[in-house]
Amino acid sequence: MKLLEHSRNLVRRFSQEVEFYKRVLRNPRTPRVSKVLLGVAIAYAVSPIDLIPDFIPVIGYLDDLIILPLLILVAIRLIPRSVIMECRQTKEDVTTVQRSGPNLLL
């Protein structure tokens, strides 16, 4: 049971992070460099082409585990804290509305 619950939490957290990155990319105050770095990270993640092919044991997947987080980390560090807080807070507001139902807005 705990494994299933843990898996659900991981999937939920992953989807929240994806939504956060979407909002960051859409925000006009996000620096262009950060948008490019996040775009490169997304493209690298979905691209079938890797720097080191995945069929090479361990090292093939290790490049994905290093390059993607590094690109995201650098991109996020370049974004002003106010933009990050705004994008995180927007997600919390939307989640509250979705959980409470449509009557909250009336």
C-alpha cells in the first residue's frame, strides 16, 4: 500500500512541477536565457538523441540524470524570486479552487 501511495505522490509532484515550468515559460518577466535553457531541457528530455546512447549500461542514463537537472537548476537560478513565487502561488490557488469546487468563486 505504501508503495502505491508513494508512487501516486511522485506522479502528483511531477505533474505539479511540469505545470510550474509551463507558467514560468509563459510569464513575461522570465528572462529569455531561462526560457531557452528550459526549452533545451524539455527538448533534450523528449528527444531520442542523447549525448551518450542509452544502450550503454549505466553511463547512458547517467547523462540524462545529470544534464536535465543541471539545465533546470541554472534556468531557475536566473529567474527572479518574485516570478518563481508568483508561479508557485498561482498553482496553489488553482489547486485550492479545484479541491473546493466551483462554489468558491461565487
